[in-house]
Amino acid sequence: MTTADLSTRFDGDDVLVRIAGEIDLANATEVQEQIHAVVGNSAVRVVLDLVDLDYLDSAGLRVLFTLAERLRVRQIGLDLVVPPGTAVRRVVEMSGLAPVARLLSRRAL
């Protein structure tokens, strides 16, 4: 079974969600629900820390695009922390997420 471990930290109006493991078809819906559950209307920015994410498929990309659209409507910024040179970074860059989420190379919070 595919697993993704999520941990959340709040820093003022920012929400930091660290995701480790994998996001694929088997767990994408659960991951999406967990992220949406921790992002309140008072958030100014959401930072998804994907440093420890080992695998991301098209279902995982759908989670990121859905989150980006949801946050855009609510006028909440989205940052993705993905180290350069990793497979996850290549997938994110090729997917076209850059216009809807800021890509960072290292943890900001």
C-alpha cells in the first residue's frame, strides 16, 4: 500500500505541510482531504514541503493543481519546496505548475 505521511505546522498566517513518502492513485484522495482539512480561510500562504516526497504521479499532480485552484480562489499563496535535480522536481516542472505555485529549492519555514 502506498503511504504518504503528512505533518502540519502553523507560523502566523502561514501553513506548512510536510509530505513524505509517495502520492499516487492509491492515496491521492486521502492526501488531498488531509491538506484541505488543515488550510483555513485565515491562511495567507500554504507551503507544501515535498523534500521527503519520493514519488508523485498524475494523481498526485491532480492534488497539487486542485489545491492551487482552491487557494487561488481564496487568494491564498502556494509555495512548493522541491529540491532541484530530484524526480519530483522534474515532474512538477514539466507539469506546468510554475504559473500557479512558486517553486522553492529549500525549506522556507
